[in-house]
Amino acid sequence: MKKKRNYKEEYQYIKKGLMKVRIQAIVLLGGKCSNPYGIDHTFFETNPYYPLTIQIDHINGGGCKEIKMINSIGVCRKIIKNPTKAKKEYQLLCPNCNWIKKFMNNEHPHSHYIKKSSYSNLKEAF
């Protein structure tokens, strides 16, 4: 008689391995937000969950295309394979900085709905 697979245990095992790869990539890229907009991060950095919120961002955009091709763990593996090249292509951003970048560079699919006047005022604030 076949042993019944425990999918919950398998999922947890895989999840742990993927998290290790992601954390390794984050450490190679500096471990914290590159803070291109000068936001005060002291509140976030003292939070123990801060490393979980860090996002790997493509400096010149085009991240959706690459993630569709090699998925997010593939991106992390690419960073681990060649960290010096990766530092030129990727940066770490907190969720706040990442959303600001998306809207300022029209990378967000709905950013064209924002009125140009309010959008320019937002740009002047930074």
C-alpha cells in the first residue's frame, strides 16, 4: 500500500528553501531600502518584519517581463550567481519607495488615470 503524501509538509519544506534563496539575494544587494526618495525609514527599520517587506526592483523597469520568463526565484538565483552585475540591474526598495517609483515612472498599469496636474505636484514634492 502506498504511503499518503503530506502536501502540507512538502509545501513548508519548499517554502523554507525559497525563502533562503530570497534572503541570500537581499543580503547580496545590501539588505535594506536604497531610499531614492529620502523617506525616513527609522520606524520601518526597527520593525522585526522589515526584511520581509523589502522588494527587489529592476532599476530600469521591465521587471514584469523578466518575472514572467524566469519567475521571482529565478531573479534571486540570477542575483546570487553574479552579484556585481546584479547591483547594476536591481535595487532593494521598501514598499513605499517602490510605489512612488512606479507612479513617477508610469510603470504602474493605472498611473495614466492620475490627472497630470496632481501628478506633477507629487513630483515637485520629491
